[in-house]
Amino acid sequence: MARRHQWIALILSGVFPGLGQFYLHAWGKGAAFLIAGVAATWALGNLLSVQDFMIGLLPHPLASLGVLLALLAVFIWSIVDAWISAR
């Protein structure tokens, strides 16, 4: 049963940061990951438009890369934390 909870938490955190922590009833960590994920997604959305991204035009390449790496770090950290916390 514990292994099943690990996989469910991992998948939920892969969908969006914090969801796996909410599933595990770690409300504080879940809220922190959710806020960080929403903030990074919002910042990336303000830096890039879908049309610019599709044609490969990056108006702010370094800022976009920095925010994208931050979002990736939040996702990976959330997934790893959910896996470890479910043990």
C-alpha cells in the first residue's frame, strides 16, 4: 500500500507541483510548492507569448531561460519530495 501511495504522489506532483504533497496531507509543503509553481508559470507566461514561442522568437531569452529553469527545479524538487515523503 505504501508503494502505491508513493506512485500516486509522484504522478500528482508531476502534473503540477504541490499536488502530491496535498495527497500526502503535507499541507504546508503542498502550498509552498503550489505557490512556487504558479508564480513561475505566471512569470513565464508574462515573458513569452505562445505565438513568439512557436516561431522561436524569445524577446527576453535570458530571463525566459532563468524562469524556465526555476520552474523545472520546482517540478523536480516537488516530485522527489513527494516520493520521499510517501515512504
